[in-house]
Amino acid sequence: MNIRLIAAAAALAAFSGAAQAEGASKGESLFNANCAACHGAQAAGTDKGPPLVHRIYEPNHHGDMAFLLAVRNGARAHHWPFGDMPPVEGVADADVALIVTYVRGLQREAGIY
């Protein structure tokens, strides 16, 4: 495992309590700028990409690191008929951590986990 991957994992695990609330707010802005075009407002999905507020993306099936790797490397279509997800250029690992915090909050609100 390389140092960058370890640092990214640490960033994903770093949020708790008040930091999560602040992270979710920043994550929402980052999500809207980088993800919503395909994954929809509040991660509800569009005709271009799947909803992330869905049990398929709960943490025991798609952990936080899966989101980071999808942003970095893209993701092969395997649950939905939308086609492969391309890598998302220009989104820092720390920003992905904030986006994940936002998405996980939406999932909790929806009773996914």
C-alpha cells in the first residue's frame, strides 16, 4: 500500500462529531460542483449516473475507500446500466473525504444504515 493511499484512508476516517457537520456542509458544495451532474441533487441519481443514496452504496458494501478509488481511477459499471464512470480530474483526496462525509450523512438520513 503506498503512502498516498494510506494518507487518503486517514483523511476519510478523520471526521467525527462537529467536524462531520462542517465536513458535510463543505462536502455538499464539492458534491454539487463535481458529482451532481451525474449522481443528481442530494445524490438521488440521474439518467447519467446512479443514486448514491441507495443500499448498494452502504458502507459494508461500498466502503469509503471505494468512493476515493472511483474518483481517482474511474469505476467499471457493475450494478447499474449507466456505463463506466470515468476518473474525476482535479478532485483532491481531502475533497473526496468531504464528499463521502456528505453522502454518508444523506444515507443515514434515508435509513440506509
